Amino acid sequence: MPKVVDHEQRRRELAEAVWRIVRRDGIGHASVRAVAAESGWSSGSLRHYFPTQNALLGFAMELAYRRFLARLERIDATAGHREVVRALAHEMLAVDDERRTEAAVLLSFLPRAMVEPTLHELERRGTRELYDGIAQVLTAAQEAGELRDGVVPIKAARRLVALVDGLNIHHGLGPDELTAADVVEAVDEQLDRIFA
């Protein structure tokens, strides 16, 4: 009887090999050959699933983003607008191993996404979804009279995401100088500027 192969599981294993290389050596080292060696596969087998390096990198980036979105879906939407936005922001903060890996992968892809159209579109789509999701909660909070005067929900959402990205970069570079408690405090201070 032929062996049943879970192709989606194999694709995830390859994406996770990309993440390990990106985290350890940087995205510039995530070549097809390096990913094949990291995963224990041959380059030919890897190319069966991902014919190009950009296809492989795109899938790795998209999978990291999908895992992040899956965590967001577990947030209690009945907790109140401020608490929902706080939970969304905290899920983005790289304060544990899973979130550090996601942040490292997603942030490492940004420079490449600026010059590679396929990766650029993936990154923009994911970021727009994030902006829109936060802005929806902020719009509902505004309608309930919970935001400070002059707050524009989409602008506040974009600034919050930019703040979190910056905090993740600096926390990743020097966690002794900018601790997990510092990044959480910075997000909470930003929420104080948004919510009345």
C-alpha cells in the first residue's frame, strides 16, 4: 500500500526550517539549499513543494502570519473595547519564544518585501488586515464614546502597529535594555492616549 503523505504538514515543516534559519542566521541565508539542509530534505524534494525561493519565503511568511491570526481569534471579544485592543497589541509583542520567532520572521521579511513584488503584496495584505481589525474595534469604541476627542480609528490602529513593530525590534536587539515589562508598559501608555 502506498505511503500517505501529508503535503500540508511537509510544507509547514519547510516553513519552520526557514524560520529557524532566519532567526539564527538572517533571511539572507534562507536559500533553497540551506533550507533543504536544515529540514533534512534534498533540494529536489523541496522544489517539488516550492519551485522558487520566493515561493518558499512567501509561504513561510504567510504561515507565520496565519499562526498569529489564529491566536488573535482566541481573544475574548466581549472583554470591552480597550481590553480587546490591548489583547491584540499584546499578542503582537515578542515577549515569549513563539512570538519572538514570529516577530523575527515577519520583521526580517520587510526589507525583502520592499523589493520583491510577491512578498510585498503578501506583507501589505496582512498588514492591512491587521490595521482594519484594530480599527474596527476602535470605531466601535468611538461609537460608544470611549475614545479621546480627535482620535481617528484607522490612524490610531496604524500607529499602534508601528509602535509594536518598533518595540519588537528594540526588544529583540537588547532585551536587557528594553524588557518585556517595558514593551507592555509602552503599549499601555499608547492606549491611554487613545482611550478616554
